[in-house]
Amino acid sequence: MASAYCYFPEHLSLTRFHWFCYHVPLSSRETLRIFHPFFFSIMAGDERFEDLKKGNGTQNAQSISLHAFSDLSHVSPLMFLYLLKESYICGTLKASNKFRALQGQVHQVLSNAPQPGPAIFVARCLYILPIFELYSEGLSHLIISALRRFLKRGTTQDDLLEAKSLAAELFIHIVQRRLAHDEKILTKILEVFDINLIHIEEVRKRMEVKSDTSILPAKEFVEQYIFELIESQSYMTAVGFLEHFSIRESGESFLLQMLENKQCRAAEKWAAFMGKPMLCLLVQECIKRNQQKSVCDIIKRNNLREEFPEVYQQCKESSLKKLAEKGCWDVAEAKTKGNRQLLEYVVYLAMEAGYVEKVEELCRRYLLEGFMNIKELNANPRQSCYLRLDELGVEDVVWVDEITGLCNASKHIEECKVVGLDCEWKPNYEKGSKPNKVSIMQIASETKVYILDLIKLHGSVPDTLDDCLTSILQSPRILKLGYNFKCDVQQLSHSYGDLKCFKHYEMLLDIQNVFKEHQGGLSGLAVKVLGRGLNKTRRNCNWEQRPLNVYQLEYAALDAAVLINIFWHVREHQQPADIPDENIKTGWKSYIVSHMDNPQKGRKGVKNRKKNDAEGEGEGNKPV
């Protein structure tokens, strides 16, 4: 059981185990006597337990060794569970990590000859687990999931048959509330031990003989419990039981009841079990209730496209529109899977957004015809509601990808008092994957915007790039403006960890921190302060393509230049009434921060620094 992932104490005191055995609440011990008579006989036959009964105060030196788990032939379920609980308590990892580590260990030790067999051994453990109270549910999930993995390799037929009988009896006692196990545990017991109505019927017949009284047939017994689950609105568990025991008596009324109680996933599970007609009824009911997302998901998951072609098309178009609104055009294109009707819809969305190059690209790639002339698209009246570079006083946008241009840009920027900063990188849509490197960095003065090709400059002149950016980012004379720049700094540091320039900055003002109550992003803030926003349709395009087209360059330049305009406008004019902070004009200074990465400070230093930064009192704050 010892593992590098979960600390397991080398020895456990027998005296402590002795205390545990004899301080179990009477009701729990009586429950074990009644429902699991072999429990005490096994304990009595355990040599270690015999030692415990004879023990006295001088036996503290004796111990239960971990090596007991290398041979489970003489280890009782109670001792096994107690040591398992101790290993969990003493583990130093997070709960989920400890669970996975112990689950893997239990899966392995089930091969070490538990008597009379691994499946029976786990079933007996499940009888005992309620006495562990707080740990009962977690340990139950743990040993059941470990057994599930173990049974994939197989076990003896005798072991499995007796385990089914024990598990069926356990199921009955839990349903009768004579043993305390959670509904989720009960569901897993049915699945892992593969208990059906025949097994339950056999056990109940034996119980009828012993009690000499009439007992309900197994099906009625199970249906009665399922009815109780439905009454308590445990719909998912009830549906799981109906499906497991193949009980199909419930119908449309049950489906409607689940929908009325907003249990759409349980309703879908039930409908899928009942068949396609019930699934179609579910879709129709969701349409009536205007549950658009649920309709789309049900159609996709259950392959009902032919039954609801128009609804499916609307769902796809709705999904594409949401992607377009987020600027995820490449993802939207991929989602069409070459369907011409959907591709034309994406082109229509791009036209609506004024995304000229995307319209051209899609029409050329898929040979789409019949769309308006590009000149007409450029005259789209929606474009007039967005800010343009010439309106912000920008005279030139300069692309920088070699050493001469980099030095010229650095010289110009070092003479400025205020600059705007922003970065762009290619989006990564795969969950769990690492983000791409920062592709470009925009630095705007009042009249120029320099766009630095970081990928090329870092590859060709890394030292010069580091020196130039250090002279800008670490200068106490230049006020650097950003929007949510903390995210950009982290991404820059991650992308170019060998450069020192991104580990330290001076005089940074993150405008997002100034307008804390604002929720509309940089474009929304521009609308409030300057009267018009930014066209964000290109924010998730491929920033690693070279050369960048004219629209990408304009978009990148605007994001940096607008920061300077917002800054000067609010300093020189009365801010709009709907911006809640009344002290913005006089409160800029308190938001200016400086930062230095110092790995030698340790966790405590980092924690304190973050706290100070959050309070506007970061290290090296200077007035402007």
C-alpha cells in the first residue's frame, strides 16, 4: 500500500486499533451483528484481533505492518478498511489526488488473495463501511471503483456468484433503511455487481423463509423504492434504476413531470431508454418551452437530425452566430464541415460584421457566388459606428521585424511620456493545450503605432530585443497604459522566458483597474468615454500568418492607440455620468504600479506582493 503519491504511516498502534473496535456506537455494532453475522466471526479468527483482545498497556510496541497487504488471506475487512482510512487521513495531497492514488493501490492489492475472493471481500467491506460515518461515502466509492477495474481482468465464478448474492442482500437492507449508504453508492453496487431482479428475488425468498412472513415480489419491492425516489425528486437516480431493471411502465406523464421540475438531463436519459418516439416527444416539449440549447443538445446527442431538419439547421446557425460574435471565425468555419448552406450563413455573418477579408477568403476558398460586391461591403453603414485610426490622431503604423526598425522604434518611444501597450497571439481552441506564443506587441505613441514581430525578432536578434524593451518597460519616465495587461504580461513571460524585459516593469497603469465597475471590455469603455467602440471581429484571427493583412494591422494598432485617447480624454474632460467612479480624474496615480519577479522571495513574498498590487500599493509605486 505504500506509495510515493500518498503517505501511509509505517506502523499503526494496536492500542489505537483496539480502542476503535470497542468504541463503535452500539447501534452500528448491532447493525453489523444482525445483517452481517460473519463479521464478528472473521474478526474473532483474525490473529491480530486475538492479540488485541489479550492486549494490555505494555503492548504499544506491537504494530500492524503495511506488509499485511502483500497477503490479504488473513486480513479482515474491518482491519483493511481501518488501515485504508488511516492512509487517507495521513495523506498530504489534495483529496482528489489521494483518492486516485488509493484507488490504484486498492485495485492492485485485490490481487493479493483476499478471502474467500476479491468480489466477496469488497461486498463484506460495504456492509461494514457505515460505521466509518464521515469516511463511509468516500471509501465506498473508492473500493467499488477499484473493484470495477479489477473485475475487467476477471475473477472466479464462485467468487462472483456469492458476491452478487451478498450485494443483493446489501441492496435490500439499504432500501429498507437498515444500512446507511448514499443513493449513488446504491447505483454503483447494482452496476458493478450486475444485480438483477432474479438475484433480489432469490434473496427475498430466503428472507421470507427465515421470517415466516409474506414479502413483496422483487419487482414490486424495487418499483416501490423508485416511486419514493420520484416523490423526493431524485429523478436521475430513479431513471437509472428503471433503466437497470428494464422497467418501462412509466410514460409521457413521467417525462412531463421531469421537464416541469427542470430535470432535462434526467428526462433525456429516460427518453433515450424508452426509444426514439419518446425522444421526439421530448424535443417537441422542449421547443414548446423555448429551451433552445436543450433542443440542440438532444438532437445532436441522439442523432435526430433527420426527424428535425429545420430545427437542427436553426441550432447550427445559432451556434455559428455565437462563435462569430466571439470572433471565433476559424472555429465557425470548421463547424460548418463544408456544408454550403452553413458556409453561406458564415459569409453573411462576416458581411454583417464588416469583416471584408473573411468574406473574400471564404468566397474564394469554397467558390461561393452571388454575394454583394466587396466595394458595397466596405460601404457598410455599420462601419461608421466604429473608431478609425485617423480619428485617434495616428499618422503612421510601422511594422518592425528587423534590428534597424527596432532601434528606431525604441528611440522614438523613449522620448514619449505616455504610450499604449497591447499584444496578440494566435488562439488555441483545444481544451487543456498550451496557449501559443505571443506573436506581436503593439506600442503606440500619440502619432505612431509600432507593431513588433516578436516571433521573428526573438529568433534573429534576441539580445537587442531584450535591451530595447527593457529600456521601455522598465523606464520610470514613461507611463505605460494597458487594458487587462496582467494577462498580457503573464503570456509574454511564458512565451519568452529567457528575456529579462518581461520580468520587471515600471510605471504601468492598467486602465481596467481604474474602471472597475465597467463590464463591457475595451470596446465598451471606448463607447462610454469616446462615443464609439472598436470593431472586434478580428480579435481571434491567425496572428502568426505573415504578412498580416491591412485589416489585422489596423485592428492591432487601434487597441494600443485608443488607450492613450481614453487616458487624455478623461484627464482633460469631465467623465460621462454613467461611469461610477467620481474620483477618476484625480485618482489615476493610485493605480500606477510597478512589478518585479523575484523567485527568491518564495510563496509568502509573492502572496504579499499580490495583496499590495491589488490594493494599489505595489512595490515601487511612483506618482506621475
